[in-house]
Amino acid sequence: MASGGSRATDPSVVAALWRGLNVLRPVALLYAVYSLHERHPGMEHPWVAFVMLAVLAAWTVAMWVHRDRTTTVVAIELALAVAAILSTRVVDSSAVILGGAPTVPGIWPSAAVVSWAVLKGWRGGLFAAAVVSAADVVEVVVPTDNTVNNIVLLFLVGGCIGYCADLAREGHLALREALRVQAQVQERDRLARTVHDGVLQTLAFIHRRSADLGGPSRELGAMAADQERLLRALVSGVPVPGLDEVVAGDVDLRQVLGRYAGGAVQVVPPADPVPLPRKVAEELSAAVSAALDNVRRHAGDGARAWVLVEDEGQDVVVTVRDDGVGLPAGRLVEAAAHGRLGVRSSITGRLADLGGSARYESHEGEGTAVELRVPRRGRTT
């Protein structure tokens, strides 16, 4: 895993590695200056070495001020390291280089390797180590034991530090995910307490009171008890047998929506079957039920409704249209703002969960139409 840049969201271990780099650069630069001072009388062009070290010093200071680490930044640093190594061919004679003299930047290029390792992980560290190693080989022409040792150390540093940075980021992501899940559990517990103190106690009261009244109210009590059981299982996270089961195979949407036909509601299906996964069909049916409930409650006395089913191949469209009083402009937004979630949750939310959409069209005095569109296979996971 690799990061695209140094950010405030980086784990503390990665941030510590960046701070360590800000110490490594000046220390390595001071060592290079000391080495240059000790052997500059034997150099052919010492001024080139002084210029190169001045450039590295400017970059070192810039890295103290400019703390953002991007691919461009570390690429420039790697290019500077390679240029500093190759400048040794100009500064020293071939005899001095073959004699094992250190390069102009000394160990400063290792900072570029570490930068790539911290930013891009172990792959970036090995890449930078390979580039610096290639520059070392070009500079010395005939690799010595010291050259081979330095190359091995560069690969070890780049690979190990990069691997540590990868582990730190993976652990940080795992911790953030665990905290997110914990927050979700806490929120569910809070909602469970709210539901328990309100809705569940009300349903339990209806159940008990219906049993006392007897007669037709017993059916209402049984329905309340069943809803209480399902809702209690939902807020507690305890699975209820059959609650999460989805029957395999498709169902004909015409038959599913046919249950709403009768009275003021007319279902207009196509001539051919409209097969849909059972889960998709039931969710779509629930959205239609919510739309028809809105017709009964808000369209006015005597309003009629039509449910039109269309199979468009990739999508299935169900339109619920009525000839009621219609809705004034902005009424749906106002209802959602006042906490009335019938449209937003029961209709729009269901369609969104299926990967579909709901579109409303209404004019005051001219009725309302809601178009429910879902992909044929839906999104059931």
C-alpha cells in the first residue's frame, strides 16, 4: 500500500519517519562537507563539489520549510542525489575514484531512498535504491567491495523502512474502520433506546389492550405484536428466523402488484410477464404501497389511482398516478423538513437501495404521478 502524499491523516509512525528525515539530511550534509574539506586539495575541480553541496544545502533547508511530500518532491530529491553522485566524475580523477574515494554527497542520497520508502512503501524504497545504486555503479565504473556493500545497505534501508510505512498505514486504516464500526454500534444502541422508549412500548400497549378488549381488536393486537417482535429484533441486532431470508428465483411483478387492484385502484400490467428477483419485487411493491397510501391520505375524497407497469428491458418502471388535488410546489421538501419521511424513506430510500430512482410530478388541482424505476436485477446486496 502506498500513500499519495504527506498529510495530517498519516499515522504517527509515518509522521515520525518524515521528522527523522529532516534530521538525516543536515547530518549527512555536514558529513559530506567535512569529507570535502579533508580531501579538497586532491580534487581536480573542487568548485563543482562546492556548488553541488550548496544545492543540496538549499534543498535541505527547503525540506524544513516545505513539509508536503508528494511524488514530484521526492522525484526531484532523487534526481539531485543522482546528479550529486555523478558529479564526482568531474570533481575527482579516475585514479582517485578507483582508489575508493567517497562520492561528493557521501551518504546524503540515502535520504532520497528513505523519502521514497516512506511515501510509496517498500516498492518505492526498492525503486529509489535501484536508481541510486545504478548511479553509484556508473560513477565508480568498476564496482569495489565498498560499492557492493553500499548497494546492499541501500536496498535494505529502502525495503525495510518502506515495509514499516506500509504496515503503519494498514494498521491506521484498520483502526479507523474499527472506530467507525464502534460509532455505528453506539448510534444503533442510542436509536434502540429511543425506539424502545417510544414505538415498542406503544406497540406492546396496543397488544395488551387489544387482548383485553377482545373481538375484532384481537387481530389489531396480533399485528402490533408481530411488528413489535420484528422491530425489537431489528434494533437489537438479533436475527429473526425468516427475516433476512430471500427466496431464490424470480417472481412476476404483475402478480405481486395485483394485490392492490380493487376499489379506487386500478393496476395496468403489460401482457407479458415481468420477472424480477423476489427481493426487488417486494421492495418495489412496498414503495407502491406507500405511494397508494399517500393517495388515500392526501389526494382527497373520491380520488382514483392507477398503477402502470412497464418492462423496458434493462429497467422496470412502475408509475402510480392519481386524479386527486395534487401538491403545491415545494410540498415534498417541506414535509421532509418536518420529519415526515413517507416519501423520502419509504419510497425514495427503497428505490435508492435497489439502485433505482423515484421521480415525482404534481400540479395543484391536477393530481400526482410518481415514477419508480429499478434495474431489472436490482441491487439486492
